[in-house]
Amino acid sequence: QQQVKQSPQSLIVQKGGISIINCAYENTAFDYFPWYQQFPGKGPALLIAIRPDVSEKKEGRFTISFNKSAKQFSLHIMDSQPGDSATYFCAASSIGNEKLTFGTGTRLTIIP
Amino acid sequence: EAGVAQSPRYKIIEKRQSVAFWCNPISGHATLYWYQQILGQGPKLLIQFQNNGVVDDSQLPKDRFSAERLKGVDSTLKIQPAKLEDSAVYLCASSLDHWSSAGETQYFGPGTRLLVL
């Protein structure tokens, strides 16, 4: 019940296209859903996060869509750039327990 | 502001040897985390400290792993004896406080890549 399932495992998108990564969770106590970006040799860095009281959050080219009833959330990267090539992790935690449960990661490659 | 510092960056040891990793969190951050990231997987929390007290160590293999955070600042993670399956990246992260409101951002260090032969 603590798992966060992430797909796809890898994704190749053309420059300028839209990258979409999906996550699903089981634990209804989760109420904080961040996305982390990780470049090779670096630690993960927070990209964007959402709480379930909103269905969408946008920051620049990055948007989280959240579907509480389906227990799913997704990351959309608009106008994808080669610099976006990285591994993306979704995660979840709950109030009173900020322990993050991470998905398995998506390796995104943006090709020219 | 300076980020989370970790050392060493790389370590190669033989099985049954011991190894220690060091972490210096962002100044003023009360909460410190150690994660294990196996190749191709997401980070898995090993232990969480609030100042110098342990908040969660439920996934720490206590027969071989130990961690301490003296004076509520720096932390060390030790493995003794190491097994082949301990090969992974060990990430340290810190956050400002123990659960404020909408989720406290965790800041990660670059990690220590451990290879056990």
C-alpha cells in the first residue's frame, strides 16, 4: 500500500514536444506529491509539487495534473528541451510523516 | 546558500569490510535523511533524524547499518560488514523543519556511490 507506481520506465521525446510521465498510488493518506529531477552524478532536486486540494499546478513549462478519485498524478513538460534530459521521480508523503515514498523513475531523453 | 555536502563521492570495498559515509546538511536544517538508491530504482529512506534524535529508522537494516547525528548537525552512516547487495548510491538530504504545513522540501546531496566487490 505504500508503493508509488511510475511509468514509463524510459521516454524519448523530440525537442519541442510534450513529455508526459504518470504515477499512481494506493495509500489514500498520501497528501503531498512532489516530482524530483535527477541528473547523472547529482542528487534529486525538487521540480514541482502538488497537494490534492487542487487538480493542476503549473510552473513555467512544468505542469502536474492530479486525479484524486483515480489516485493518479502526472507530470507534463511542455516544449521539451535537451536540457530536460534527466531521470524524473514522482514521490508521495502524508501529513505527520514526511517520509517520501519514491516511484521507480523515468529516464527522459529529448532528441533534437 | 551552500548545499548538502557528502563525502566520499565514491568508495569501493570488498564484502565483509566496513565503510562510513559523512553528510553535512544545509545550515539551519533540523531534519536529516539518509536514502539508499539502488541502480534503476527510486531512493529508499533508511533513517530520518530530527535534530539529533531518530524519527524513523524502520527500513534501516540494523544488523549491519548504523547512523548517528551528533550535536544535531553532521551525520555519519556506517555499514559493517558490507554485503554485495549494499552496492548503491547513498544520498543524504535535509529539510528545514519536521513537517511544517504543505510538505517540507528535501534538499539532496550528490550522494556517495558504493561498490561492494
